[in-house]
Amino acid sequence: MSLSDCRMLELPKIHDPRGNLTFIESDSHIPFGIERVYWVYDVPGGSERGGHAHKGLHQFIVAMSGSFDVVLDDGKDKKRVHLSRSYNGLYICPMIWRELDNFSSNSVCMVLASSKYDEADYFRDYAEFMKARWS
Ligand code: TYD
């Protein structure tokens, strides 16, 4: 599970003069079953989110409105990904440290997750994450 496993995935887009439509089906458009959906919104300018890694959780992040950046870090390499479209998203595999910043006003960050919320699945300390990742 490294940075190269994290990638942008294109979603189906049904073009329609009445308004476009995009959908996601579990296990078919993203590589895991969805057990939880949450979204982050009303983010004040200059704010940062994330700052943690997950032990076993798979996630898929979509900019439903506005834009923001996700910085991915596997302890060796870092990659900054800009999200600004609601017809694609970023898949993040387990054991990747992530930080979200550069939120535009009125942005909405939707996250599909493979499990229910479990604080025990988090690394919130970077040194602990690095130790688990590489020792
Ligand atoms: P956290 O995952 O640290 O937020 P972010 O990665 O967006 O910065 O979660 C922030 C708080 O919200 C934390 O106290 C746990 C709580 N929370 C839930 O109760 N359920 C959830 O599904 C999520 C994602 C967070």
C-alpha cells in the first residue's frame, strides 16, 4: 500500500441539458464497499483538515462543490492532488498520511469510507505512523 495505489478515478457522467448526473456504485466504480459517507463543509479560509492516517480504512474523496487540495504522504514520498470536479475523485488506500488544505469558499468535501467511524483505526501522531509504516 503506497502512494502509487492512491489515484484519481473517473466516475460515470450522464450529460443532460437539464443538468449532468454522476453516480457511484459500491465495488464497481471504487475499489471497496461503502459503509459510511461524511462530508466537510463551512470550512473557514486558510483552514486545514486531516492530519492523520488510517490503519485499515479505504476512502474516496470528491469535491462536490468548490475545490481543495489533498496532500498524500506514505512516509517516503509526498503528492499534492487538486480536487475541483464532482465527476471524479481521489482513492486513498490504508496507511497513507493525508492533509487537506487550500479550500475555496463554499467547498464541500464528500468522503466515502469502507468502514464505520472507529477512532482506533487512526494514526494521529506522525512519528507513530512512520514507525508502524517503516519499522
Ligand atoms: P477527523 O476524521 O479528525 O476529521 P478530518 O479528517 O476531516 O479533519 O474527525 C473530526 C471529528 O469528527 C473527530 O472528533 C471524530 C468525529 N467524526 C465522527 O464522529 N464520525 C465520522 O465519521 C468522522 C469522519 C469524524
